[in-house]
Amino acid sequence: MKCQMRSWPISTFKSPAVNAPPGNGKSGTVRILGLDPGLRHTGWGIIEVQGNRLSFIADGAVAPDPTRSLAERLQVLFLEVQGVVAAYAPDECAIEESFVNKNPVSTLKLGHARAAAMLAPAVAGIPVAEYKPNLVKKSVVGGGHADKNQVAAMMRVLLPGCKAGSKDAADALAVAVCHAHHRSSAKRIAP
């Protein structure tokens, strides 16, 4: 029996016309990619941190075709996030941890989506930090059980110029902001 081969484009991600240069830590600027993983929608957001100043760079969401197989959707997630990494050259990445659903199959599928999303920056040699959903919400809204609308509203306040095109993109920006806050604390505490 012969195996049928199919080819997909490397990525459908369209790089913006103007890419800001990577932060790469020079002059104290660090570029952070935040990821809010999901099999239906994976949000991503890019911010820059200079001291305690946060700047919005870009955001978006990856929405694989739900009629495709699991493997094909995971491939789309990986390639699209890889395209974001290539276009914006983040220095660090942060991703939201999985929460345990009542449905174990849904939890497993979310785990697959997280793996596909976090593999793209890891392949590029970018460190990936993980944060619990309640910590992300507490870091940006002040309460660990804030809803997506509250998170999106705070992103528009904390990141001037941010329109947060989708709730998933707003959540991803919140993950990046959470990492910005906690990475600076960890550096002050480290010996």
C-alpha cells in the first residue's frame, strides 16, 4: 500500500510591511511573545519592555480550519507561530499553562495545541516561560477570575495603541505583560 503524500505551504502568515527591529536586550529593550494556546484559536501578542515601560508591537490569532485533521491543525499552529517568531524576532516567550477541563479529551487536545505553539519559539532558541491562567489575570486585572472582556480592556489601558483584535490576542498580550512583570521580579531576586 502506497502512502499518499500531501504538501502544505510553509506558512500562510503574512509578514507586516514594516517589522520593528528585534529588542535583543540592547539598550535594555526586550521583546516578548505571549501565547494563549487553543486548538480553535491561538492568540499571540508581541510587546517590548524597556525598564518598566511596556510598548505594544503587534497581535493576532491563528485559527486552523476545524474540518482538518488534528495533525493538520497542529501543523498550522506550529507554522503560523513560527512565522510570527521569524517576523518579530522576540527575545523571550511566555505561554499560558493548561487548566484541567472536566473533559479529558479536551484537556489532551489543548495540551497538543500548547506543545505545537511552544515548540516554534523553542526551535528558534527562544526561552519559553509558563504561567497559570489565574496568575496572568491577577497580574493584569488584579483578580484571578477576570473575564476576557476585562482582560481586553486592561490591555488597551496598559498598552497604548493596542486594539486587541480578538479576545485570544488580548489574552496573549496579557501573558506577555505577566511575563514582563514577573521576569523583572525574578531578576531582582536572583543571586
